[in-house]
Amino acid sequence: MRLIKQTIQKKDGSGSATLLPEEPEDMWHAYNLIRANDLLRASAIRKIVKESAAGSRSVDRVHTNLTIRVTKLDFDTQASQLHVSGRVAEENKHVTLGSYHTLDLELQRNFTLEKAEGWDSVALDTLKESINQTAKAQLWAVIMQEGLANICLITEHQTILRHKVEVSLPKKRAGSSDHDKALQKFYQTTFDSLLRQIDLADPKPLLLASPGFTASSFQQYIKTQAASGANKQLHQLVPKITVAHSASAHLHSLSEVLSSSAVTSKLSDTKFARETQLMDRFFDLMRNDDARAWYGPKECEAAVERGAVGKGGGVLLISNALFRSQDINTRKRWVQLVDEVKDQGGEVRVLSSMHESGKRLEGLGEIAAILTYPIENLDEEVGDEHGGIDDLENDPDGSAVNGIEGRSEAHEDIEI
Amino acid sequence: MHRMKNIEYDEDDLYAEDEEVDGEEEQAYTDEDRQNFDDLTPVVRAELDEAGLQASDREIEEALYYYYWDVGKSVVHLKHARTPRPQQQQAKKEKAKSKFDQAAERSASKTGRSSYPSPSASAWFDGILWSTVPSEWEGYLIPVGPQIPRPKLLGGSSKLAKLAEERRKKAASSQTAPSVPDTGLSSLDRLSKPKDPKENVLPQHAKQEPKKYPIRKKRELTPPPKEPSPPPEVEPKEELPDLRASPTAFARTLSTGPSQAARTRSMALDELFSSSTNEENPFKGPSPDDTILRAQQHSKGLNNGKATKQFANGLAKKAEALKLDQTSSPTTPTQPKIKSKGLDVPKLWKDGKAKRKPAAAFVVIGHVDHGKSTLMGRLLLDTGAVSQRDIDKYKKQATELGKASFALAWVMDTGSEERERGVTVDIAQHHFSTDKVDFTILDAPGHRDFVPNMIGGASMADLAVLVVDANQLESGMKGQTREHILLAKACGLKRIVVAVNKLDSSSPPWGEATFEQVKDEVTKLLTATGFAAEDIAFVPCSGLNGQNVVTPVPSNGKTGWVASSSRTLLQELERSASDNVAEATIKASLRMQIADVFRGGITNPLSVSGRIATGNVQVGDSVIVQPSGETAAVRGIEASSDGVEWAVASQLCTLHLTDIEPQHLRAGDVLCSTSKPVPVVKSFVVQIQALESILPQGVDVHVGRLHTSGIIAALITTLDAQGELLKKKPRVVKAGQSANVKVVLSDGGAPLEVGDRVVLRANGSTVAAGKVERTGSCR
């Protein structure tokens, strides 16, 4: 995203920013920036019904700039489109004040955002991150096992599942070549789906990962296809392929793949590397039952309150899903927590809920902390406030911890 | 007037209902009532004392309550109650009592057993182990004879019947006066029966009215409309009970979806138990309804009562039909083209038991390159299941690839990739028989990447053969030897035969000390995992040369100790094989997890193979495939590569299917009986034994062949060794702890039942294994 103009006052956070989204991922940033009650100005196409004195009606479609007070956001992960609904806040000759409109933000068209509550620190950080033009790492990954392949696009902030190939393969059987045939067909299907997704003219790195030899066999298959010469552009793709090991073809195995050395050497994504490193450290501490690692909203808040997430190794890992809450107070609560940690000198990492590290955090209630000193039995002191986790019937999506208001939005992202 | 009569009838009904509720809520007297009791009880007592009778406070209170504080009536009533009743009246009362109520009474009086259905289906099945059902539980499911009327109607009436029962008990204590309607009728009976007991006893004398408007009758059966509250001066306190509060069985049948239908069915079963466990069958002989109906048919006219009754009967029949529809609704009515012979498979199985050789399937497990496939190739060659010619052919081909020592393994490793790389990838299945036992080998891959396949194999086996390389014990102990042992235990295997392999190349060859050392180490690990010492057997052998596999080693020289101290591998396997499938398992509903979907040949374009976990199947049966929910017909069955008519639990077999598209079948799906398909669940609670620390995290979920992904969404409790609660909502489950965790599946649902064995893996290693405690919302 490019910052065209900004009038943000450092003092109180008032003012607006005009931004130009340039690529699909910018919509994701916009989704994290725009909140309910904000003022958003963008170009819109609106149908205007005119009634002449004679009573005949004519319908015009007019391009106009509309300012709306946001009520609802809807982010389509697959198409990377953001729809923002709200009520018109500034009247013009076409539209009356207070009427409803849904703005579809478009690439290469400016939009201006003014925060209702002012630009808080998290919003400013998000803004800074979104206008950072350097190092836009992107790669394609096919994570597979025999009979199952997930084709994903991995960007700096998102992992998007683009296609899933699922084929029932007959098992090996003496005197039958059905398995081999079906396997070849599976490779063919996966290959075709992959070609439909990627842009061969500008090939991005391609990562193939699987348990066993499936990935290397698939690499071999692509090479054979390239050698057969039907598709000249394929030759450019072949050198960009990396083969890695994964435990299974399921998406949660991707974090293991992305943190493997074979991949990190190719991906110069320092942000993700740091996040993964911190997540691993957190999990290691948990495994050793070290009282310096805690997760869950209540526990982390209590730890921050005691100044345990401060200078000398204190880290707060928080998913940006929490900041997307429609409820202003909930967002404030988390912004305050982040500011508090920063004041204490701790490190704050806002993880993308659509990225692998963020997904690992999701199960932990979107928030985790590494403390500077151990606190035993923090959970008991915090009390037993979130109930009902063992209630299977009422909790079909299985949010691990209740009582986080930002939770429901987070679910939009898990089915990437 | 006819219509007037109807209205009265309704009112009557309503009052009866009111009183029933009173009976239930007698504890809940209001303060005002209590005041009245305090005032009036002494008065009544005084009156009674005059008459020389004794009565408890409670009786007096009840009488007063019934007669709305009318002291005079209460006293009369209590006097009646005190004086012995004429025998005839007693008999009359008995007669009026319907069989329904007798059954209900019995069920209600059964100690500790509530006739109420459990609130949810999962709660109802709580604690029922599907795979290992204790024998004392098993008898319950069997004796449903087709001639017994479907007991579903009872399911709905049980609550009412219980109310009635309570009322009757009270009536017995207070010796109901005539003004209190005789309540030997459950509400359902009342629907079809005239109120007046006289009419009941002597239906012939009752005034018979021709049926004029049969259509209008229908209205009577809808629940009585809510009456305007009774005149306040009669009973200001009294609240009208919501007559719609407890739906009838019929209503429930109408309103329930298929998932709840299963519950209704279980309720019906409950009713059935409570009556069938009793010697006397209340359904023996004509029902009271039938008796009356017959009497009425003999009489000339048709009375009012009959009309209603006929309708009620029709209603019952309709309800019956509806229920039948519902139970069979998963079965699409498409008649399979293959005719079922309708064999009584359990009986055939029982009859043939003596003649049959016992059969056993064993899974071969162990670390990669410890010689599992080669040992099995040797076993097959030496038992004659594979000809020497084939082996020679393999040897030639293998030598060309520079892998001459893999020739024996090629018997099992048939895949081109497996042969090229010299690693088993997937389970190989091979059949052979000895004089004593029919064996099926399931050769599992040892490589850690293919552990999912090994789990699939272990879930199909009866016992395990652990192959340990005597020279590379260490690598295995760190690697898959350990993991496979844990998984074998997690899959429910009890018996394990340890083949200490490659003893010919140990230093010194056939060193007893080497064997003993391996034996000690492995025993330690096995007992720590939970295998009983008597279920472990050790066999020293060499797979490549075939020493002590089938042919015993010479009893002199280096191998002398082997010949004297241990059996050959084959002997040990024969000794371990047993054919002890419980009959109840065979009679249970069919469950068979699909291990493989393949093209069986030109005549059988679609075949599935797997192990029947419970139940039986015969040619012509209809089966449901879960989670797709599609039905299929069985057109052929193969067991140990012979065509058979039927197959039962614990057999590994191939079913040839028709009437289903191949895309509905995947490895890991469950074939089940049409009458009781496995539910497809999205989340479940599993009691696990943690092998590594567990946090809420993404995991691979393995149930036999089924491999899907899920999230450990919540750590519910940690448990100590006795299964007692240690900590609620722990922040972490440490390795070695057992705990209840909730798992939510990511991609749709999976066919799961309580008691299924689940293995959870993450990042390529097994993190936990356990059994499903309860299942969540069905799809």
C-alpha cells in the first residue's frame, strides 16, 4: 500500500490517512486497519433513480466519492476483496445523509480513513507495516501425501489455501498396477490444479513438502512434464522448486515446513522467522512446564499487570484477530495491554491470524506471553472464569477459551 | 347433544390432568395452603377421633387438599378410607387398570432404574464399551422378537404412566373416594377410553351412540385446548398445567429428526428391558383395548367410545408406521438387485465353529530396516505360500537393481517405488495357512513417515509380531521400535511375539548373551507400555537365512541353546492364535472400516477390503458408508481369497459392492448396518495417555485407517492413574499424564463412536493415544 497523504496528529491520534492499495494483500491490511465507526471515504458506484415531472423513471449509475461511517466489514480471503458497509456520513447531490452503502475497496483507487477513536499505537503499527514496500516474500507451497494435496499461497501475512486435491488411491496389491496408475493420475491432477493457480510468466518459488517420497516424486513429475516440451514456460519453474519434509499433508504441518532450514534459507522473511522462533520458544517452555510461559487472555493480562512481561526477555505474542473486534472496548483492552508491555520494555509481536505462527497461537486463545520471571499457578489466581469448554454441543467450532470478544471474527480466518 | 358431550369429555380430561399434576407437586404447597392445613387438620382429626379412627397428618392434608378444604367431605373420605373396602370394588379397580400401567408400574418400581430416557444420546451410551463389552451387558440387545409389538408408544407414555403410578400410590394410601376419578389409566388409554369406570367395566350397557361425524372425532385427540382458568372461588391458587408440556410419543416421533430418532429408539429399548426382564409378559393375550373392541363389535350399535378408540388404534398404527419409516429411512428404498439369502449368520458361525481352523491376523512392526518384510517373505516361502520360483525371479530382478538381499522382501513390497527404494511404504497383506491356523500377515512399514499406514495395519490385527534387529537395538529403541510398541498397545493389541532377528550376523553369531540383552531391554519397554508378561514371547531367528522361522535350528553347535529353549516363530504364532470372538460381537451392528478401495476385477469393478470390527455381513446385504451416508449392496464377499456367503466380526475380508459410486468410498470410511449407522461427528472428547506434552494445538487424528486433521481445542482435565480428577483445565498436559481433551476435526466430520481408539500425532511423532469418551454434535 502506498501512503498518499496523512494528517495524523501524534498527540491525540486524530486525523486521516489516504492510502492506495496496490496488491491483493493490501486488502488484508485494510481489513486490519478499518474498524467499526471509522469514517471511510472511497469512490463508489451508486444507482440513482430519477423521477421526472412527467412521472417517468430513469436509473443512472454514477461514480461518486462517498464517505461512510463503517458498521460492518467483510473480508473475502479467497478473492482478497474487502466489502465495507456503513451509513453515508457526508451528503452529496446523489446520496442523502444516513442512507446505507457498501463500499468495495478496489486496487489502485485511493481511500481515506479517519479513526473514530483516533489512531492508537496498534493502528499506527499496522499502518506502518502496511506501507512498508520492501521485501514482499511470496511463495507457493504444495503440501502433500499420497492422495491428498493442499496448494497454498504463502505471503508475508497470509497463508491462503487455494486448492485441495483429494483422490482415493487404491493401495498396493500384488499383481496389480492400479496403485501406480492412480498415483500418476493424482500427480497429473495436482499439477493441472497448480498450473491453473500460478502465473508461469512470473514464477514465484514453489515449495513441495510431504512425508516420504511423494514430494520428490512430484518434483520428478514436473521435471518430466517440463522436459516433454509442451509448455516452454515450465522450464522457468523447475529451478525454483524446493522439496522439504512434512509430517503430513494437513495444513497445520506447514509451520513445521516453514521453519525448516531448507525453507528459511530460501525465504528471507525475517518477520516470520522471528515469530516462528518465538512461538517455538514458547512451546518449548510450555513443554518443560516452565512457569515463565503462559497463554490465554486472563493469564496474560494478569502477568502484564505484575510487570512480568517487561525488560529482559518479556515477550507478548498476540494475534491481530483480537484487534479486529467490533467492540471498541475490547479493542481498547488489547491496545492498552500492548502499550503496557511496550512501556515496561517488553517485546510485542502482533501475529497475523492468517499466518502459520498466528494459527498456532489461535489454539491458545490468540494470546501468549513469555515472562521474565516464573509465576506459579497464575491460572488459579486468575480464577475459573471461562466455563463451558467441555460442553461439546454448544461449542461446535471449539473455541478453546470463551470470554474473548474478538473471538467470533477470528473464525472468519481459520478456514483459509 | 353430541357436541356438548364432547366438550364435557374434554373438561373431564382436563381435571384429571390437573389432579395428576397435584399429585406430583404435593411438596409444593403454598404458604396459604399450609395455613389452611394448620387450621383444618385439628378439626378433621377431632372428627375422626370421634368416629374412633386414626389418620396421619399427611393423609388428612391430602384429603383436605382434594376436597378444597371441605372438612365434611374430607372426614367422610377418610372414614371410607379407614373402613375396609369391599372385595368386589377392589376387583373392579384391578380390572380398570390397564396393562400399560402394569408395565409402567413394574418399570417404575424397579430399583435404581429410572424409566426416563437419558437426556441425550451420548449420555445414554455413556460408559458403554463398544469393542469390549462385558459379557453381562451383552444379553440386552438380543431378544427383540419381531412378533412383539413395537414398544415405541410406551416410550412416550412412560412419563405419564409414572405420573399415574404416583397418583395410584397416593390413592392407595388415602383410599380414593368415588369422586376422585379412578386413575388406572394412563393418559394414552384415556384418549381412547370413556371416563366413567362403569362404562369401562360394562361396555355393553353403556348407551351406544351411532358414529355420526367421524371426521370431527379427530379433534378430540389433539391435546385438550387450554381452558380458561377454573373459577377462582374454587381454587384460586391452582395453576393450570401446560398440557402441551410433555409431548406424546407420537408428537415426538413427528417432530424428531433422524438423529433424535435414534434416541427414541433407545428409549423404546429401555421400556422393553423393563418389561421383558419380568417373567410375565404384559403384552401376552389380547390387550384391554382389543377386548373392549371385540365386545363392541359384538354389540349392535357403535358407541361413542368405540369410535374414539378405533381412531386411537389407527393413530397408534400410524405412529407405528411412521416409526418404521424412520428407522428404515436411511435405507433408501432401492431394492438391491442381489437377493439376500437371509442366512442366520451367527447361527452358521456357531455351528461351523468346531470344524473351522482358528484364524489370526498379525501385524509385523518394528524399526525400519530391521528386516520385517524379509522375515515375512521367509515365512511365506517356508510355509509354501510362495513358490521358490517366484523368489528366484525376484532375486534375479533385485540383483539387477543391486539389491539382492531384498529378494525376500519383494514378496511383500510389491509397489514399484517400494522396490526401487527398498523401503516398505504401505501395509502389505498376505495370507497363508498351516495345519492348525489360517494366518493373515499385515506387514507394516517401519519408516517414521509411514506410521499412519502402520496404525491402519495394527487396527486390523489380532496380535503383533515385533521384529528387532539384534545388532541395532539402540536405533530402534529411540525410533520406531518404541513408537510402534506404543501404537500397538494404543490399537488394542494384547499379545506380542518378539522376533529377535539377524542373529546370524551378530558377533558372535547366535550369541545367547546378545539375545538375552535384547530380550531384557525389550521386555522392560513392553511391560512399561502395559503388556502383561504372559502375553510376550521371544523368538531368536534369522529372516534372511530362515533359521528358526519355520524350520527349527540344529540342536548342536552354536544354535543349541535356541533349539532347546524356544519355539520357532511359526510355532509361537500358532500358539498365540486363538479364535475367541464373543457371540455378542457377531450379533452386534455391522462396523467395518475400509482399509482399501480398489477395482477387484472386471466382474467386480468396485471392492473394499478391511476388517469387520463387529457384526456380520452376507451377500445381498445393504450397507451404509459413513461419512458419505450412501448405501451400497454387497454382491460378493471374499475371505482369504475364497468367495464366501458371509463373514463375521474379526475377519479380514473383501466386499464387492454395487449400487454406489466410487467417490463415496475412501479408505478410513466405515461400512455399517443400515439399521444403526455410525454417527458422523465433528468433535469429540478423548481420554488420552500423553506421550509428549500437549497444548491446544493442531494434530493429525488417526482412527485406524482414517487419517484426518483436527485441533486439540481444550484441555479439560488431567487424571491420575486411578482415573480420578487431578486438575481441571490444565494449562499443559505433560508427557506420561492421562487427560481428557476435546478434539475438533478440521475437515468435516468423521464416523466415530464412543470407545473408538484414537491416535493423535503432531510433527511426525505420536503425541497421545486414547479412547473416545463421548462424541459431540453430529453432522
